[in-house]
Amino acid sequence: MSAGIGCRDLRVHAGGRELLSVPELHVASGRTLAVLGPNGAGKSTLLRALGLLSSHRVSGQILLDGRPATRSQMRDAIGAVLQRPILRRGTVADNVISGLRFRGVSRREARDRARPWIEALALGPLADRDARSLSIGEAQRVSITRALAAGPRVLLLDEPFTGLDSTTRADLLADLRAALTGQPTATIMVTHDRQEALALAEETALLIGGRIRQHGPTTDVLDQPGDPDTARLLGYTNLLPPALTGLAETLVARPEHTRLVLDSHDEHDDDTRSVTGTLRRTVALGIATRVDVDTSAGPLTCLHPGDVLATELPPTGGEVRVRIRHARSLNDADQDEPAARLASGTRASTP
Amino acid sequence: MDVLFGGFADAIRLLLSGDEDSWSITALTLRVSLTATAIALLVGLPLGAIVALARFPGRRILLAAANTGMGMPPVVVGLFVTVLLWRSGPLGGLGLLYTPTAMIVAQAAIATPIVIALVAAALQQVDPDFRVQMRGLGATPIRALVALLGEARLPLLAGAMAAFGAVVSEVGAAQMVGGNLVGQTRVLTTAAVLATSRGQFSLAIAFGMILLLIAFGVNLSLTLIQQQRTAPR
């Protein structure tokens, strides 16, 4: 098997409950896997189990370069970044070298080896600052630099961008992407953000309820939900069952692709993709207007760019027509074979 | 007021004259209290760390017991140790009652719950994922624990100061298990009590001042260590 990190028959239990069950996973050196999942899906549990850092009962095999990893091999291999940046007392530079120091590197050599990383992650001006005086974004930048400076063969990132403002997040994401390029590091990042997965990872796995539902190239996985849960996770929050559309299969659609029919002459456009319901409420969101509609098969959310004039809208409780411009079909069968589902490509059908 | 001012003046004269008895009492006080504090730290540090970091049934009860122990009256501890070491008691055969060793045992028993409770509180203040993060950077579990102790250095040293402060100033247990025997088990607190009861106020004030100086000296050293700016290793 190629170099990298993986697992076989990995199961994590806590309090008599199975938190995670992953039959097989492998991330090759130089590649990045995003594990995308909602809160409580077991993302951090998976990451910690892979790094042999879990406090729960873990069974199965964690593999380094295809062979079962010992604790000491894993210790030498990993660099971890947790969701909250946990820094030690001392300066930024002291923190950045601490991974190298744990690996027995002398202080002087550690400083030399950390310097390029401090420059690459733009921490030069902060190097002598007390780590306690940093903002959350700066602290997370230090935490990421510290993990990279240790020269890990396996980089574990646990939602490293959560809680950062959008500018800080975008900058750090770009710097991390640039820093990882060309490195022989197998990176696993857990996140609930699709944009982060797109920006960093060649591969994405969808983790829901402790199980990987889909796994494949990021662009494919993000656009091909296999079931209602993964559809919701990927932003396809509007579920259109056969009873509503009259089609043989369930469709899913993003709110931004779901619009009220406001002008009667575009109604004939594509009748099979339009449904009727009653208008529940409209909410102005500045750059868009959200319209919630109740149908016989459940609620739908429409997102209209800009302001929809109140005069254009029927009154609350009135009957409206909703057109779905871009939907994906779900095949609810073979839930247990996500890879086969993905490989078949049937999910990619675009109405 | 004359008694007070006169007492202070006499006390300073006594201290400057280098009275031999006072010095031996001071030396014994330091020996007993520092040894008791050291024992309490040796026992209390690992126990406090276990209570703070491990998960086992009865953990909270143990922590509550340690917290209660922080407020235990020294007289009660003295009573238990006396009964244990009494000639006909379970440990009477050791012949330790009315020796400095008995005083060390009693004072260590007073200080240990303080150390356990304050160590547990100190370690629980640090982020619960601290050790996981350190291990995630390649630290062994021991190294991660040492890093955690370094991180909690300030409150840990505050715990050591509290423990020393509690034992050096207590009089009940020292009196009961030591017996205040001149030249053998007389320490500054018991000597001050005796001097006061005899109306020798200047002597009592002198002992009190030495006691304050010792407490200040020890706490100053610990504070200097505590406030030292050291980089993580």
C-alpha cells in the first residue's frame, strides 16, 4: 500500500454506544482529505482515533504506510491542530518550536527549522509576542504553524477555521493551501464547511452519524448527494419526493436554485420541475430574500437574489408556484455502498 | 500601648542579640514545616493530578473530601495523630509521640488535602484538551503531563505556599503531638503561646516576628519562582 495514513475496521465506542464505524479509509502522502459532516457526526472522534489520541475505546487498525501503527510511530508522524488553539506560555516562536522540541530536537536547531514556516505563515512580526496576547485568528495561525513546523507526515486538522472572521479565515486558508502544496504530508481536515473542503482537499468524505456515507473526489462528492442526509449536508436542503413532482425518484435542490414563479409567462418553461404550495413567510436578508413555502410534502425554501418587492408577492397563506431550476435526483437504494453509488455516476443527472 | 511598643523594642533587641534558644526553635520550626510541606507535595501532587485528570467512580467524592480537608482544624488532626501514636495506640510501639517526627506527620496530614484540592483546581483550569494537543505534536503522555504542570505553574506554586502557610502557622497539632518540650519539640508557635501565657510579651512578639519573617521569606522565594518568565521546553 502507498505511503500515508489509513484505518481498517475502525470502531469507537463510549458509554456502551458506538460513536464511529469506518470500515476503510486511506489518505496518501501529499494528498488532503476533507471529512465533512454536521455537528456530532463523529468528525473529531475520527480524527483523534486516527492520531491515536482518543480517550474512547477504539478497535480496529490504524495504518501508517499500510502497516499497523504503534503509538511511538504515530507520535513521530503526526501534527495536530485542534479546533480551539491551545498555546503554551511563552512567545509565539517558543510555541512554534514545541513540536520539534517534543521530538528531541535541540532548541537552536528547532528555531532554525521553524524559521521558514514562520515566514511562510507570515508570523515573523509576531514571533517575539507573548502567545497569550494573540487574537483568536493569530493564535490559530500559530497553532497551524506549530503543527507544520514539526514536519509531520500526517497532519490532522480539526475544524481549524471555525470561529474566525471571514477575512482571517480566507487568508489563513490560502496560506495553509500554499504551505501544503508540494509537501509529502497526508492531511486530514474535518470541517462542516464545503468551501474549506473545496479549497484544501482533493478528496472528501461525508460523515454522518459516525459512518462515511460518500467518499471520492471533492468536486464530485460535493455535487452528488446520495441520500437526504448528505443532500442536506451539501446544501441541497429542499427535498422533492415523487409524490410532489410525479417523477419516479426523489429530487433535491439548493434554495438558491429554487424560486417562486412571480411572472405567469415563465410558468410553462418546465412544468415538471415546478410545484405548488402556500406561502408561509418572507424574510429580507439584505443581499437576498428568503421565501418559505409549505407544500403537501413538506417545506421548501426559496432564495431570491436582492429584494423581492412585497407588491410582487402573494399574501401570506396564499397559493404560490415554485420552480426548481436545478435539481439532482436521489437514489435511496444501496445506502451501504456509497463508493459504488458514486462510481456509477447516476447521481450526476442534471434535470 | 506601652506593652506593645516595649514588646517590639525588646523583641528586636532579642533577635539582634542572637539568642541561642530562639535560633534552635526557629531551626526546628523550619525543619518540621518544610519537611511536612515537602511530604504533602510529594503525596498531594500525584493525587491532585489523578483527581483532576483521571475519570473513575468516586472521583468527585474524593475531591469533595480534599476540599473539606482544606478547612480541617489542626486540633482535630493533632487529636487523631496523638491517638494513633499514643503508647497503647495502634502505632504506639514506634515511640514517636512528642518527637519532631510526630509533628511532621501531623503537619503533613494538615497540608496534604490542601495540596490535593489546589493542585486539582490548578490543573482543571487549563484547557481540557491541553494534553491531547501536546500529544498531537509528538509529546509522550509523561511529557504532555509535565507540559501541563508547567502550564499550571502559577496556581501550583500558590498551592505550595498555601500548604506551607497552613503548617508553619498552626499551633494546635504541634502542641498536642509535640508537647512543646524545650529543646526537643518547641517551635515558634507553641513557644509564642507559652510566652504569652506567662506574660512574656516581648518574647512572644519576637517569636511572632520571626514567624512572619520565615513565612515572608519562603513565600517570597516561591513567588519569585512563580513569576519567573520561562519559555516552554
